[in-house]
Amino acid sequence: MDYEVLIVEDEKKIADTLKTGLEELNYKVTVAYNGMEGTKVLISRKFDLIILDLNLPFVHGYELCQLIRQQDSKVPIIILTALNLLENKVKGFDLGADDYIPKPFEFRELVARMQALLRRTDLSTNPDPSSSILSFEDLELNLYTKEVRRQGKKISLTAKEMQLLEYFMRYPGKVISREEISKNVWDIDFDTQTNVIDVYVNFLRRKIDKEFDQKLIQTVVGMGYVLRTETEE
């Protein structure tokens, strides 16, 4: 399949080099060199994946990321930027980005992450109806509609929180390490210098557990996290 990719990047050398490299791998690539141009292209066309810089002229990447998510809840977004602080990453994920790659970057790594996201999107396009709903205790995740409910109450999650919850719900009772979460939810090798995984688990806890007596996401000190009831051994 020839995937259509949009690159929104104001550094022309980087954008053109990416375009050439991806076209050699049979991707169909469109480039927008500023945020306003990117906005116009996105309004008129649909893409299979979007590579997005943050410090863009006219329309900032954060604003553009939010606009993309309002229009399309499923298209994979990779933020590719020199902004590498934790707060930048968290905000990017909160606005709907699926991955976040700091500059400078390795082209092969970018392609690997693109392929992982595209595979995930392809699988979700035609899921098995019999396995479209994951449930644990009073918590339910509908993979078709991307809706989460607990005791019938709808809970709003970001794209990354949704992926994290889905991974927990596929392995209830299993202690999942940070390394495993990093590989399977973020598609990257675990970085011991970052606490972004712990931050996101805490975000998820606030939404899933805070208003309910029974807490489901448990910490196993020194080992990771597990989805289980507080009474389970």
C-alpha cells in the first residue's frame, strides 16, 4: 500500500531530505513549510500519517496538532521537534500526538516508528467485532468507538492514555514493567532518564480511579504497574 504522508516542517533542508528519503521507500509525500500552509492542506485532503514540527511560522504545531485531532481521531501524528523538555512531550501527547521524536533524529528510527503506527492503524481499521470490547470489573473500553466507561459513566481520554489503558486491559493481573510499556505503547526503547511513563500512568489513574472506591491501577514497587483490584494478591 502506498501511504500518503504529510510533513509540516519549516526547515526546508530537513523537510526536503525527509521527502526524498520517504519517496524512495514508496511513500507519497506532501510538504508544507509553515503552519498556515499545513492547515490549508489538511482542510482539503486526508493523509495516512502526519509528521509535525512544533516551532512553525504563522500557526504553532501545538495548535495544528489539536486541529488535526478535531478533524480526525485516528490519523497517526508524529511530532518531530527540537523541543525536548518533558512538558513539551506531555503537552504534545495531551493534544493527541501518537509519538514524539526529538531532533536531531535518525531517519531509520523515524521510519520504524512510522511503520509501527501505520500497522496499528491498519489493524484497527478492520478489527474483529467479537473482540471490540475490553472489560475488567466495572471498566469497559470499546475499541470501535474509542469510548471508555466505568459504572456506565463515560470517561474522556487522550489518544496516548487510551493506548496505555488498552494495553493494561489486554493483560489484567500481569505486572507490566516500564520497559514493556515503553516498547509496546510508545514503540521506543526505555529511557531511564525520563518519567513520562509514570506521568501518564498518573494521568490515567486520575481519570479511571479517582472518583471510584475500588482502585484498579496498582503500583508494584520496583517492578511496574498492574491492572487488578486492591483486594487481589
